[in-house]
Amino acid sequence: MNVNQSAPPVPPFGQPQPIYPGYHQSSYGGQPGTTAPPTPYGTYNGPVPGYQQTLPQGVSRAPPSSGAPPVSTAQSPCGQAAYGQFGQGDVQNGPSSTVQMQRLPGSQPFGSPLAPVVSQPAVLQPYGPPPTSAQVTAQLAGMQISGAMAPAPPPSGLGYGPPTSLASASGSFPNSGPYGAYPQGQAPSLSQAQSHPGVQPPQRSAPPLASSFTPPASGGPRMPSMTGPLLPGQGFGGPPVSQPNHVSSPPPQALPPGPQMTGPPGPPPPMHSSQQPGYQLQQNGSFGPTRGPQPNFGSPYPGAPTFGSQPGPPQPLPPKRLDPDAIPSPIQVIEDDRNNRGSEPFVTGVRGQVPPLVTTNFLVKDQGNASPRYIRCTSYNIPCTSDMAKQAQVPLAAVIKPLARLPPEEASPYVVDHGESGPLRCNRCKAYMCPFMQFIEGGRRFQCCFCSCINDVPPQYFQHLDHTGKRVDAYDRPELSLGSYEFLATVDYCKNNKFPSPPAFIFMIDVSYNAIRTGLVRLLCEELKSLLDYLPREGGAEESAIRVGFVTYNKVLHFYNVKSSLAQPQMMVVSDVADMFVPLLDGFLVNVNESRAVITSLLDQIPEMFADTRETETVFAPVIQAGMEALKAAECAGKLFLFHTSLPIAEAPGKLKNRDDRKLINTDKEKTLFQPQTGAYQTLAKECVAQGCCVDLFLFPNQYVDVATLSVVPQLTGGSVYKYACFQVENDQERFLSDLRRDVQKVVGFDAVMRVRTSTGIRAVDFFGAFYMSNTTDVELAGLDGDKTVTVEFKHDDRLNEESGALLQCALLYTSCAGQRRLRIHNLALNCCTLLADLYRNCETDTLINYMAKFAYRGVLNSPVKTVRDTLITQCAQILACYRKNCASPSSAGQLILPECMKLLPVYLNCVLKSDVLQPGAEVTTDDRAYVRQLVTSMDVAETNVFFYPRLLPLLIVVKQEDKLEMLFKHFLVEDKSLSGGASYVDFLCHMHKEIRQLLS
Ligand SMILES: [Zn+2]
């Protein structure tokens, strides 16, 4: 069976170009709305029996206001938007002068006394076993940092298509926009910052060879360090550089004797007198022969061997050796990818293609594999055997966003209706019909591409095959030619064999003293009056099918009858919170248009009714219980929107106590801070999932509210948590309202079950995200919106086959906003390899980081944070050591060699290690950490990328508030040493290098 299909260039059915006002450009890499031209799709061939084209679902009206950021932001101690990196637009981080100027004195000792580095010889890199003595070596060639001026040449035929026109780069990054606001001469433009003015970049397409290094940790702005001409040994020694698969990186390079370096004066390092610059200084087994004491380095890696390993009396700083320009720069990698891959559509017809980076704005043409907007993988080429996979330690995972919103230029999945017979599936493994199924025996049977079972084709689905064995109607049927599509589900796919009712939204508003005092209740009620007109609708529906209901509460609950026939809303109070019931059925969930007058009256009255409240205590679990019972009584799925202000200390189920204790940080009990303090919420969540009751929680705390416990139900029901510490209307209303609008308008799939099937040889073994699982295979989601991802890890259970590759099929059964039961199918074919180099050439670091962060963030629930951090570091070192051992050409031990696809792995991983969950600063609260932990759990790759490596705002914008924002900014300077002891980028690279050497020795 060969599944390496390639579809014809243009699928004959035209793909409509629906408009999705709900789509926010910023979700796709945060770029300002650069839209590519519409893609030239062919025309639709007309309806085919059995295939009913329906309108793509989606909202088709404008949101009430624009500019909602893709993800809510959190706050750390009142007023500090510590997690405000989302939605910041065109911002930047990176080894620029901005970073340098913020460097603290404490980090000074680190970068400076680095040892000379041996650069990676520029050689033709065979992607096979370690090269033999025939290897061409150019010992004096500089480092291969492909990120500098010219892009790395693409790996031939693998993943990276031919470089496209540079002129049509998609983004405006980096020289326009806010960054351009720097006064000239203060901050070099990015391209300037990446090159040496004194050295002409090579006039060829190979990566330029960086040469000497200046230390980044000098405390001064990062300025070009080379003033002279190219030094011997720094130039382009060796054959043309064609080593696209790896980049050797920062380890300090030995300088030939001679001046040429600017930088703080100082004596040359003692061991620097070698006659062979660039090579022999690294043989002493320690990284950096000339090193003073490293008083601060111990903290990031307590217990680890110290970095310099040569404690001694303080020495004057030697000349700087490490050139920050030679360190792989995320900004450069991002920019290069935009230039190379942003101008042409990503066509999914070929198996195992690595998509453009999430930071690149690109269009997708579905020709048989799911778009990377739906599925991204850590590697698009999987080792054939588990032994290989274990050797490499590269996690095999897919980050799946089944309901991802698409840009307007891309068609959302077709809906296929097979009538009463329902979707065609494999009899044995139950996989759904897809482009990889093989039709045989003249079309009367098909062989399952997942389990190889031979199935009969039902008479109504029969079609003849052409001379290539393909069905002649293949391109008329989405399920035979596209990577993603939907099936209408039959009643067999419905709960209790009954088609579902449209879902309902219930707004549950805390009206205790704090909520009233801050103006929250008034603001919210005012907003809801208009927002209710924008509930999600499907296709061309005139109005939303979603019904709404209202509850207010403090330590009792108030239900409201807003039946359209009433002149005024009626309140019913339930004070028996221990045994929650819903006091009314008729009139609680209503159609907005029918009951508009009553609802408006209610929303006008709520702030007045509780204006004089003195009630400060609240309940929480009974509120969720009430909403869930109401949905149960109405026999529908739905979503609860909870607006809550305080720790629920009132006597009731789910009552909580304040157990915040910062003294637990860095102890074995730290994990308890992330665990819920009672099991009651898991039990409640399970009931909610069974009912298809998704819970979105908006928190407005003035103090500790135990986010770790309160977020359990949202987390297990596919919901979202938003947090606004010390909410003040004047400061926070914009952010809150934009979050709220976006949240309410989101298209959501309800009562969903997701299953990931794989072809023989691998299987899904682990899942990360906001969901519930009652068995080992089915991901249950009370609700799933277009922002939520599920990260799935795969393991081998047999040998894979290079020829047939590996297949994934993600099937999501859900109820649409209009109450239609559907199946959304995503298919993806991956390559399989017997050479490790093929694995390393087809990895995606952003997706690896997404997986590793989620893995670590779950780990802190059960293990000491230090253990989790060490595990991450070890895994990263193993990945890189395996590459070095098996894929890179032999080179000096003193050299750090990184695979091209993973050259940003160290910097990004260091950002994860320094994040508030794994290394909290003094200003980070327990609630912040719990909040971030759950937030990251369902992030997609674009979100984790910008979350862990935030792009910085230009300083000019915030210069007036410098005091308040200084801490915030330091938080974002992820390449610097952090206040909480996190290592700088350079330090971490060196540490990683040492770990790798230990593994290889
Ligand atoms: Zn099968």
C-alpha cells in the first residue's frame, strides 16, 4: 500500500471564499493584516449524488467591536499585566541593544570570560552515518550561523520548498512599524544588528560565516564588534557551505593573536596563546578555560556542575569572545522564514512536508493533508523504529486544533452528507473514509490505510476506478481528496439516539460586595444588552439558535424568569446551596429576540438591586452545579459564563480555604500549590462533561482566590479562564470587554469527543489540553472552541515502513452552535525514516516547545519543579547530543553543533525554564502560576511561541511609565538573566553545550 499520494494541482471543486468576521488576524503569528491574494481555485464541478455541499459554518456578521486580543491576559500583582504579551502586535525581542541595555550587573560575569570557540568546519554534510576520514574539513572556517544575512539553503527536497522571492516578503517585520521608531543610531535595525559593518557579507547563498564573538553580557548595547577586515581563519575557508541541516553555534571561538576586537579592554585569556586559533583550546574538558568565579551561575542550575569549573580568584575581564551575532537569533529565523516561505501557498499534497513557521503569514491549499492550522507535528519524518526514537529523544507529538478558525482566503471544511447510512468507515478500526484509503477490485472494496482491513464498498458509494486505481469521482468528494472535511452525523452518533437541541448560554454573575463596588456588575450588564445580539450563528442563519439564561449569586443563588410574555423579569432565590436545584424550567432559557424587552429590563435592574449589598461571601461549586442542572433539565449542551470575584468561603459544597503559602516554593510540597485543594471540583467537572456543559470563568480577584482549584472545572470541560487582578473599570474594562466579546462570539463545538487514529506501528499514548478522559483513547470535551488545542504524543508499537509512511486521523464528533451533530475529520500523512538525519531535518522547534512546555507544566502537578526543569534540560541535551553523534560531521569537542531545524531549541527551552511556572520571581503570585499553567495547557503553537518568546514593545511607547513597567519589561527580556535566577541565553547555551559533552563523553 502506498499512501504517498499527490493530488493534481487544482482540485476541481471550487473552494468558496467565505468571510469570517470572527477571524482575527492576530491569531496567526500576530502579524498585522497582511493578506495574500486569493488563491486561484478551480470551479466546482456541480453536485454529486451523495455529496451535499452545504454552506461552511461560521458567523457571518461583524463583531460589535474589533481588536480583541486572541487570548486573555493575566495580571500579576495588581495592575501589572505580567502576561500581557498577547495581542501586542508588532513587537520584538531578540538580541538587540534593547536587551543589552537592560542587562543587570549580576549577569556580568557570565558572558564575558567565555573560552575561545572552535567553529564548525564548513563541509558538505552527508546526512548519513558519521562521515569517515574522507570528510572534507576546513578547520578554520567560521561558524555556520545561517540566521545572519542569507537564509540557509533548503534541505533538498525536504520540507523546505525552493526559496521564494525575497521581494514579496509577507510581513512588515522588522523595519517598519513600532520598531522603526527608534531614533537612528540608538538601536540598529535588525539587519544591521545581525551583521558586521566592517565585514562584507558573503556574496553567495550559503550562510555567512560568522567569525569572532563578542560577549553579549557586557552590559552595553549590542554593537557590531568587528572593526577590521576578515581575519585569517574567519573567512570562507573550505568548500562552499552546503550544510543546511545544522548550524554550529555560539561556543566561543578562538581568536588568532591580534587585536581586531573592540570591547572592554583586558588581558587576553591565558590559554589564548595557542597557535591554532579555533581548535585546540577546548580539549581540557571544560568549557571555557579562562574563567573567573561565577557567583551567580549556581542558581539556575543548583547541583549542576558549574559552568566554568575553574573557581579561582577574580580576574580582570578578558576580551570578549562570544559574538552575540553568531548566536542563533529567533528574530532572524522568523524573518528568514517569512521571506522564504510567506509568498507562496503551502500546498498539502505531498506527504511529510514541514510547513512554514507559525510566525509566517501564509496561505494553505488543502490537497489531501490537513492544514498546519489544524495539525502541527514535532517532526514530519518519524523514525521507523522505537529504538531510533529512543535514541533521538525527540518527542513525537501533534498539536491539534480541530476547530481552528481560518483566514478569509481559505475555505472552511466542506460538510459531506451521506444520508441515513452515515459516513463510511473501516469495519475493523472505525477510521473514516479518507484520501489514503485504497480502492481495489475495480472499486468494489477498499483497504483501510490504518489497519489494512479489506472492506466492501456499499452499493450506493460504488464508483469505477481509473487506470491508476483511483476512483473517477475522487476529486468530487472531499473525503477522497481533502485533508479536512466534515460529515453530517446520523442519529447513531447522538446521545440517547436523539438529535441534540440547540445549546444554551447561561450568564452567572457574582453580585457580592466586591463585584458591585468595582463597577464590574454594571459594566457587564450594560455590555450584555448589546452583546447578546452577537451569539454565534451558523452559516446564513438569521439569528442564533442559542438560548440564554441568567443567574446572579453571592452566597445564595437568584434565578430569573425572562419569559417573553412577562412584563418584568421574576427572581427566584435558592438558598439551599447544599442541594442545588433549578427552581424554574419554563422561562429560564429563552430566545434573545423573543425575550429582548424582559432581558433588557433585567440587565438594567441587576446593578440597582444589589447596589447596597454588604454581602462579601460567595459560593462557587453550587453555581456551576446550578448551571449544569439547568442544561440537564433543558436536555441540551451549553456553556456557563461565570463572573467571579473571591475565594468561595461561604458554607457550601466546594468551600475553599486560603492555603496560599509561598514558603512552599522550591520545596517538595510546591506541587500542592498547583493541585486543587479538594476533589469536589473534579467530580463536578465529570458531571458537567457528561452533560456537555462547558464552563468559562472570568475571575476578578483582589487577593488569593485559589485559581488552581477554581480552574479545575473550566479546564476539564474545555473552557477558558480569564483573570483580571484588582479589577478597576477605568483601567481594565477595555481588556475585559474585548475578552468577553470574543469569548461570547466564539464558535464552539459542544458535547464533543475526539479520537486520534494512527496507522499500524504508532499510536497515541498521551494527551495534553483542556478536556476530560474517562478511558485511554477518547478525549471528551464538553465544549471546544477554535482556540483550543489538544497535544497528542505518539509512541511506536511496531516497526514503521518508509514506503507507506505513517498516518494520523483526528475525528471530532460535536454538536454545532445550531444543534447539528457533525464529525470533523483531519488527516495527515507523515514520512518515516531509517536515518536519524532525516528526523532532524524535518522537525519543527516551535511545536517541540509547545509539547515540552505542556509536558513540564503537567509535570509540576506531581514532581518537584526542579525535577521537571532538570528533565527538560536533559531531554534537550539528549536530542542535541544524538544529533551530534549521528548526524554532524566530526568536529572539535569544544564546538556546540545544532541542527538547523533546532537551532532555536536552546533559547526557546530556556524561556520555558524561566517561565513563572518553573521559576517564579518574587512578584509572581501562586494564582498567577496556576493561571499560566492552565492557560498554556491548551495553547496552540503560535501562542506558545509568542508566550515564551514575547516580542517586545519599543521603549518609546512606555517610557512615561517606566517605573511601573520596569518589572514587566524585565519579565519579557527572555534572553537576559532573569531576576529570579533564570539563565541568560548565552549562559544556557553554554550549559547545554556542557551537558551534551557529558552525554557524549
Ligand atoms: Zn481500519
